[in-house]
Amino acid sequence: MPMELLSIAIVIILIGALLSIGWQLGPLILVGAIVYAVVRYHRQIPGLVRKFVNALRSVWKK
């Protein structure tokens, strides 16, 4: 639970920094957030990708 709160706090800080700095450093902060998410949730990503692909396939079959 504390790690989840830390993750939420980091995301809020990144969004606040993005808005206060402006959009010139925005892409750098966005890439940093994506890298953080990949490192933090690397074990859950394959399952999420599988679910997403299966959902897309079910929509395309209809």
C-alpha cells in the first residue's frame, strides 16, 4: 500500500512539474514517467497487453 501511494505521489508531482515548467521540457518528463511505469510495473505489463489484444480481437470479430 505505501508503494502505491508513493507511485501516485510521483505521478502527481510529475504532472505538476509538467504544468509549471511548460511544454518545452514536457516530453522529457513524459518519457521519464513512461520509463518509471515500465520499471515499476514490468511484471504486470504482459498480462495487460494480452488482455488488450484479446479485447481488440473480440471487437474486430464482431
